[in-house]
Amino acid sequence: MTTQSAPAVEPKTVRPFGWRDKIGYAAGDLANDMTFMIQAFFFTVYFTKVMGIDPVHIGLLLLGARILDAFTDIGMGRLVDTMKPAKDGKFKPWIRRIAIPVALSSALMFQSWLAGADYGVRLAWMIGFYFLWGSIFYTAINIPYGSMASVISEKAEERAELSVWRSTGAQVAFLAVSTFLPLVVFQGKNVSAVGFGVSAVVMAVLAIFFYAILYFNVEERIKVVPKAKGEGLPAGQLIKSLVTNRALLAIVLAALLLLLGNLLNGAVASFVWLDFYGNGQLQSVASLISTLPAFILIPIAGRLTARFGKTELGIVGTLIYVGTMLALFLIKPASPWVYIVMFAIASFGLAIFNFLIWAFIIDVIDYQEVRTGSRDDATVYAVYSWARKLGQAAAGGLSGFALGAIGYQKSTAGQNVTQSQATLDGIWALATLAPALFVAGTALSLIFIYPLKKKQVAENTAILQERRTLQA
């Protein structure tokens, strides 16, 4: 078996791992989510209610984009893994190169200048900017960012801290976007096109600011020796090793199902508040109350992981979510406040898994190295990233197809259209029952398929430490 040279610490003196790395890495996810969350949670409602696009066409776009991403994500991973590092590192240069393009394309996507144009023109605007933002620029910055954790530190506990802080950045972004954006873009049952346009620009500027915090505060300490031509796994063997990596396949399946559930709920949440409860601005209150409890995990997630294990905690969290969402579907409360409280409980359960997910990926990267002797951080992360995008697209596509199937009536210029009772019942099932079933699949994947429980992770860490000691 051909093996890759062991990671070597950079000769020059670098500061030790600390708060700057944690805050900087959290800022990176904040930056990503300034463009990601506006389209993940508001793309469908914006293009149906402001631009007048058929939900089925939105679904086809999202599914088609993910087919393209199968190539762009993996291609970006291989480019990062094989390209000679720059003076500022292997991963950080991509933050510097792509920060402005990804922010600009996101801002332009939500401008309503062509809302009165012919349908084909509006459709082309949506398709063009979605591909530009998601399949090109977001891929080019997210793959290096996600892979970066493996070179910030080689200590397992510090990598777990990075996962927690990255998830903290995501929670802060979600809290900000989901709490404040509905106040700006929703007016009772109607949607503000101007509010969306201004919000997208502000979020783009914030994205660039947070990318700068990431770039200037995170240190790449572990330098992987570049592979010589012909060294490492050949492409065919690499693909074979990836498709036979049980841990990677299981976490991809778990992530795909979880994202289908979580993002499907997010994609139809606006419709629940606009059409079921009749007040879109209540979405801000619901987002705030459902997100705040997750911050309890910041000081305790590391200790809980050390005692019980990441996988074990993830199983408990997903089961909390499933049970609460099923109860919510059956109760169907007339009071929005009952919905908010129950959804907060479900969200806390999901946060337990989400706060640790990036540490899962590093465990999978280590597992791949144990099996093959080659460390392909960006490639493994790219496979997982594509699965996340596939889940995002499938949720958006499913929401678009499902809204059409239940008879949802689209509108233009942000004006609300009264929906039938059958349609309202369908919206409720999409927001509660469907997510519960998808996340139940995540729990089953972690229980029965994913092999990296606490004991196995410790064994893999010991194996890699021994190998690197011998190669030093």
C-alpha cells in the first residue's frame, strides 16, 4: 500500500492553538451562512411570491444543481488536495480569493429588478445566479474552509472544540437570519421585494467581514507534504476506497436524511407562519426561542463528548427531535405559542447532533487514513459537502414539488393568496411529520450503520499517533 508522508509541523514558530482560532473558525461559518441561509430558508418563498416562479421549476433547478455539484464539489476537493500550497497555506488562500465573488453573487440573486419581466427572463435570472453562487463560488470557498480544521490542530480535543465553535457560528447565523430577516421581508401575509433586496446586500457585506476575521485569525499549523507525481492513491483506488468506507457512507446517509428533514422544515416554515397562522413576523419569535437553548451546549459539549462519545450523543439528540415533531404533528396546536415551545424542544435535540457533526467528519478522515494510509482531507470533506448540498436541494426540490402537489397557489408582487384547507393541512404535514420521518432515518443510520462509536474512535487515534511517531 502506498502511503502519504506524515503531516509535519511547520518549521517557523507559530502561536499555540487558542481563542483566536476558535473565534476565527466560528466566523468562517458565520460568513458561509450569510449567503447560505437566506437561500436555504427563503429561496422558495422569494421566487414563488416575489418573482412568480412555478414551485415545480424551483424544484427542478435545485435537483439539477446538485447533479452538477457532484462534479464541482469532488473536483474542488481534488484540486485543493493536489495543488501546491501558497505562502499563506493550503486552505486559507481560497478564502482570500473567493470571499467577494460568493458574497456578490448571493446579493444579486435576491434583487427583484426583473419581477415584471417575461417569465422566461425571470426563470433565467433565478437559474443563472443560483448556479453561479452555489455550484461555483460557494463550493470554491466551503470545501477549503471545512477541510481546514484538520490542519489547525492535530489534537482530538482541540478539533472537537473547533467543531463546537463552528456550530456555534452556525447557530448565531441562524439566530440572526431567522429572527431579523422575517421582520424585514414579511408584512403580515405579504412579502417585501425591497426588503429581500436590501437584506441580501447587507448579508453579503457581513459575509466578507466575517471571512476576513477567519482569514486573519486562524493558523494552519500542520503542513501536509505535497504529494509527488504518482504518489498517493491513484484515482481509481481512491474512488474505491471512498465508496467502501462504511463510516463515510453512513455519515453521508445520516447527513442527507437530517438535512432533508431540517431544511424541508425550514423551507416551508415561512408558509406555516404566513398561511397557517397568518402572521409571517411570528417566525422571528419562533426562531429566537428555538435557537437560544442550543447555546447551553457550548460549555458542556466537550465534557459530554468525552464521557459518552459523539455518536452516542447524536443518537439521543435525533430521537428527541423525532419524538417531539411527531407529537407536534398529532396535536396540531391552534396556538402558535404551543408550536413555538414544542419546536424549541425539537430544535435543542437536533442541536446536540449538529454541534458535533464537524468532529464526526474529522473522525471519518482519520478512519480513511487508517484504512488506506493516505490522508485526503479535502476530498473526503467534498464528498460530505456534496451530500449536504444534495440534502439541501432535495429538501428544496421536495418542498417545491410538494407545494405544487398539495395545490399551493403562487402569487406575484408579494401579495398573499388564500389557500384551501386541504393545502393548509398539507403544509402542516410537510413542516412536522415529514421532517420527523427523515430524522428518524438519521438516528437509525447512526445506530446500525455508522461504525465510529467512542471505543473505535479512540483506537483509530492511537493507530495514527503510533504511525506518525514511527515516521517522524
